[in-house]
Amino acid sequence: MVPDMIRSLTTLRMVLAASLVAFLPSNAALAQSGPPDLMKLTIEDLMNIEVTSASRKEQRAKDAAAAIFVITRDDIRRSGMTTVPDVLRLAPGVDVAQINSNKWSVSIRGFNGLFANKLLVLVDGRSVYSHLFSGVIWDAEDLMLDDVERIEVIRGPGAALWGANAVNGVINIMTKTAADTQGGLVRVEAGRSGEQGAVRYGGTAGAARYRLFSQWTGRTESLIAPGTGANDASRSVTGGFRADWSTSPDGFTLDGAFTTSRARALWSNLNPQTAARNPIVDEPSDADGGHLMGRWTRTRPGGASLQVQSFVDIAHRNETIGDYQRGTVDVDAQYHTPLGAHHDLVAGAGFRFLREKFNGHVGLSLTPAEDTSSLSTVFVQDEIALFSNRLAVTLGSQAQYDSSAGAAVQPTARVMWKGLPRQHMWAAVSRALRTPSLQDRGIRATLPPTPTASGLPLFVVTQGNPAAQTETFVDLEAGYRIDIGSSAWIGATGFTGRYGQLQTQEIGAPIVEFVPSPRITVTGQFGNLLAATTRGLEVDGHWAPTSAWHFDGSYAAFRLTPDLAAASHDPTAAFLDGNAPRAQWQVRAAFLPGTRATLSAAVFHVGRLEQLQVDGYMRADVSAEWRFSGRLSLMAIGQNLSDAAHAEFGIAGSLLMATQVPRSASLRLRWELR
Amino acid sequence: MIPGLRRRQCRRLAGVAALVLAMTGTATPARAAAGDAPDIAVKAAFLYNFAKFAEWPALPLAAPILVCFVGDNGIAAAFSETVRGQNIGGHTLDVSQPRDSAGWRGCQVLFFADRETRQFASDKGGIRSQPVLTVSDGKGFALAGGVIELFVEDGRMRFAINLDAAEQAGVHLSSRLLGLAKVVRSRRDQ
């Protein structure tokens, strides 16, 4: 483990050194070529300059007493990536593992899985966390990346402001306003990993700006082994709109989208009749879903603002394990106001109503099969500026009432010190919770039988616990950031946290049963007998020696130490490592020579997943974009170039089989019409 | 996984890296395009233009124009760097970062970084009726009684002018500026 870390550090150093030497501009004059002389431009010319969002990004990351990283639209475009989970690889400390051609597991600071249950994901403030599965179904959200303004990735608990299940982190995806997407856009791309087409039109109707968009995605099958396809191709179609209008001081937003996808995936065969012959089946994995959201914002003189937002969301999935339907209605209100010169107050309340239905197929059931639940939340947060704004103290808490898990409080206290020039230091202590889902309480899954010496077949059953408890987390974090000149910064965050009442699977004594047929049954029922300590270090930095060169790098180390109660009969919990690599790092470089070309390269290293027995891997991506004009561009993209194929996740803990991600190359044509 | 694979991966990776380096190394680095610029530099340039198209009736002829910054989001540095040696109609440009609101009154231009607009909102010192051109990139600043608010729309910098606020401050803004701005009014009923 330690040698492993040293090895990756050594490699990181070598790569860094090599890239510095090779990328450093040899032409000394280049170092002096700063930004264009904007002072010579007229104000009309200034209004035609396209601005990059870098300072907003840095400001956001600097001002918050939390580990925040912002992925900007420029980062997204340069990366050549086509899915949100892949784009999340750009953020430090995010574990992204592609499970098969159309499914991903994404987590922050451990506890990764097909459904990583401690990470909250929001799209324009709309939660896409699935309550039943306790996680995000990434393939259900086929977002058009051209219309994403930025993605804020918050590592660590965000529960005080964002609410339940924001235990290890929050991913906040913000799409562009309709005013930012005026005119037409056509993008087509195709390559080894699949093809994608997107069209968008943005226009004006009276005081309102709107856009209409549609995206088609086809993903080619992944591999079981190099050269052998996994038959898990997928295709999906999304259509949607967004409209924004404002009649000062009010602003309104209405947006909606519908996605339908048809995919295949490899699953463990739960059918006792055929499992011996075919232990793995490839089955359809179909999903349809949509949402409609409205938001009203009123800004008051004096800087206060009120925002009311509501959404309805429906989803239907048909997988080999069962048929799932969900309906959600959510209303949230939030008020933000400065109070005097020192206080900045945000308070809000929300209510969510959820109806879920699950018809399990062979081997899997849920009790009750149909459930209605609600979640009510209130929160308040005050940021207090002291000592001429050199010290900022943030106190906040969220209180919630979950119709099935009861009442809970999630407080946070944060402090930021800006007393030294160019430096920001912060520390925080927070408590966050993961409430049990319908699955935790009522699942029953029977694995296919295995023969035993006694002659009777052995059935292993996973059984939910109606008395499932809420998982708790208390986290301590501290961060430091320093600006080096005006072109570079480096930041570091350290954390340690303690989890309580984590889910275990308590294996009972074997029972001989005669109904429906003679058998031995071993039941593993969910319990909450595990505690764990996590600790880690995340370092990230940025350097732009000239406006044409951008370098980004990050390193994240993570450890999880399980602490299993003596009374537990869980055979694997004592080996828990969070399904997260102990170390991962990345180095990215972008070169923008003039107006027409953009070149970028990135190397990612993800360490071994010990418990899942998945080897560490490297991922190398390159992209080159050429703009024929301001409107038309062509981009060549290479992804996963460092090997023919590699696995990124294992099967343990899931019935879904992990496959290998192949090397790929693709071409992208993008045409903007104004 | 086969142990040898890792080494092979590394070799292949090195090959890819070399290719990228070769590609980028031979391209001629040109001056950054005027079509794409970091927003703080653009904001600083806008600030310079605002000062150019504003008139302070009581400003003595030889006096410098004092541009003040509250909160630092990099604009102060970008501004100082770019206006070095420039003057506007015979007025030199001075830059200052007042420690507290007592230092605001002597400024001709007063810029509030996004997060510091609350200092403006809670001001009891009557800065609104001083001949100070208040500018911010904070959302809702013009509506809150600030004179000019910078905002980004469609990837480009725009600005809003609160005519009532400009009138109250007694700073005269040229019609060229007003023609390009989104004009808003204070809502006195709230």
C-alpha cells in the first residue's frame, strides 16, 4: 500500500517534470505575450469578446469554506467527453468507474457502487438521487453537454444546505440560461465508443428567451475481454426545452425534458431453473423518464432574493431484476438576505412527495411493492464576516422529517481566514445522514442454488430490514489555498470522518426448508453494525504561464478503516475499503494557439480497488479542435489510449456484471448558427 | 492482470505523450486571440471605459480619478496592471483598496467584487448620494441601487445602468454608454 503510493507519487513527479520541460514555451518572448490589449478596444468591441468563466470558477472555489471544484464549459468542451460521469473525472477526488457501456458508478471519498448512496446530484437544483435505489441512475440523465454552463463538485458533507444524502459530496450541474443559448447548434460525432447527434434552437418570444433541444446517443458495446464484445450496446433519445423571462424584479424559468433509452446489460442470472446453464444473462435495461420544473426568483433592492422552485419527475425502468416506477413532486423555497454589514443569511424550506412501485422478477422482490413517502426539510445558514472581512464564520443546520425514517438534524460550522495576502485557510465540522431506502427495508433477493455435500441445494438470500437505521457521519475538514503570482494556485484539503450504523449483511444460521422444495437456506439480513473511519488528502493546482497554456493537476489519497461490532456476522464488512482507490491523480494540459486551434491532453491514474480486486489503470485522452470559422469546428478525440481495454469496477455487491472499457477514437463536427 | 501489461501500458502512454508533445511543440504559439479572454481582464477594461464615459461635475481638472476596489476578486490587480500610465482627459488614474467604508467617499469609481455587494447594500454612510460611480459584477446590484452592474449573457459581457442611482449620485454618464446598456430603474416602492 505505502510502496504503491510512493510509486504513484514517483510516476506523478516524473510526468509533471516531463510535461513541464516539454511544454514550457522555449520562446522567451512568448512568456511576455499577455492577454490582448483590451484597453485599446472600444466598448462596443469589448461587448463582442467571448469571456471565459475562469475567474468565476476561482472565486467560487476561493470564497467557500469547503472543498469546491468547478468544471467550466471550457473544460467540458476541451475534454472531448460526451457523458456527465466522464466529465466528472476532471474534478479532483471524484471516483468515476465505468461499469459497462452504459452504466457508471460515481462517488466522492469512498462508498462507490452502481448506486453510490452517499452522494447527492442536482441538475439546476433538481435532485436526481433515486430514493429507491439510494443512488443516481446516470444513464437516465442524458444531458446535452453543450448546454451545461458549469458543474460544481463539492467534496465533503453538504447536508446543512442541500439536505439528505449529501453525505460525502454534492454534484451540482447548472445548465446555461436560454439567453446564453440563442441561435442554432448542430453537433454530430461518431467513433469507436458510439455516436451522438444533438440539435438545439434558441429564440426569443416577447420578453422570453427559449431553447428547444434534442439529443440522440448510441453507445457501442463494451468488452468482456479484449476482442470479445459484451453485447451491452445502448441508445437513447432526449428532447426538452428551457425558457427564461424576467420582468424586473422577477425572473422566471421553466424547463422540461424527456429521455427514453434502450440498453442491454450483463446480469447474474437469478432464475434457479436456468442459472446452472447460464450464470450470466444479457438482458434489456430500458428506461423512460422526464421532468418539468418551474422557478420564480424575486430580487429585492438591498440585495435580498427569494426563490421558489417546484418540479415533477416521473421515471420508469425495466431491468432484468424488475420493473420500477416512480413519481416525485417537490417544492422548495429559499430566501437570501444580507443582514447589516456582517451577516449573510440563507434560509429555506422544502417538501418532497414520492410514490414508488417495484415489481420484482424471478428471484427478487420488494416489500411493500408500493410505497408512498414524504420528506420535509427546513434549513438556515448564516455567514458572518468579522475583522474587516478577514474572518468568515458560517453556521448552519438542516432539519428534516422523513415519513419513514423520522426526524433528523444535520448541522455544520465553518470558518475561513483570509488574513494573509493571497492565502485562504478554512476548517469545518459537519454532521450528515443517509436515510434508509425502501430497498434497505424490504428487498429480498435469492441467488441461484449451489449444490452441497448433503445433496440439498443451498440458497443464499439477501433480506432487507424493516428496522433499518439511518447511517450517520461526522466529518472534520481543513483546507488551504495559495495564489502564486497571478497565473497559478495550489490548494490542499485534508479530512477525517467517522461513520456510524453503516449497513452490514448479517448472515444467519443455515435452515433446512421443505417448501417450495427441499433446500438449505442461508439468509443475510441487513443490519447496521459497522462503524468506519475515513481520512484523506486532496491536492489540486492550476498554472497558466501564458493565456495560451493551461495546466491542471490533482492528487487524492483515501483510506477507510472499518470498525465492525463484535456482534456482527457480516463476513466481508471487516475488509471494507469503500470501493475507492487509495490514490488517484491526473495531469491535464491545454494549448490554445490563436483563435482556431485547441489542443488538449490528459492523463488520469486510478489506483487498485482492493476489495473488488480491480487493478489500477491509466487513462490517457487527447483532443484537437480546429475552428474553420466562428461557427464551424471539427474535433478529433482519442480516449483511453493507454491500453486496448481495462476494467474499472468489479461485480461484488451488485448483480450487474462489470465489463471492460475499450480504447476509442472519434470525430466531432459542431456547427453554430446565429 | 498480467504484470507485464503495466509496463506495456506505460510504454504506450509514453508514446502517446510524445506524440502530443510533438504535435503541440511544433505549432506556432500565437498571441491570445482577441476573440476569447478571461473575464477579469474584460471587466477591468469595461471599468476603464466607464470612467472614460463618466463625468464628475466637482472633480478638479488636475485631480486624479481614484478607482477603488472593495473585496478582491483579481480585478484590482488586472486593472492596475492594464491602466498603468493611462490617463483620461488629463486625469491620471489612481487605484486604491479602502480598508472600510469611511474610505469610499473620496473615490470616483467604486467597484464591489461579487461577494461584497452586501457591504454596499448595508451602507449607512450615504454613499448613494455621493458623486461616486458604483460598479459591481454582483447579481442584482443595479436593482439594489448601484449605478452599473456587469453581467455575462450569451458568453459576452453586458452591463446594466440604474438611471435613478446615477442621478442620485450626480455622476453624468454619456449617451454612448446609455445606448449600450440595459437600463433599469430603482423600485422605490420596496
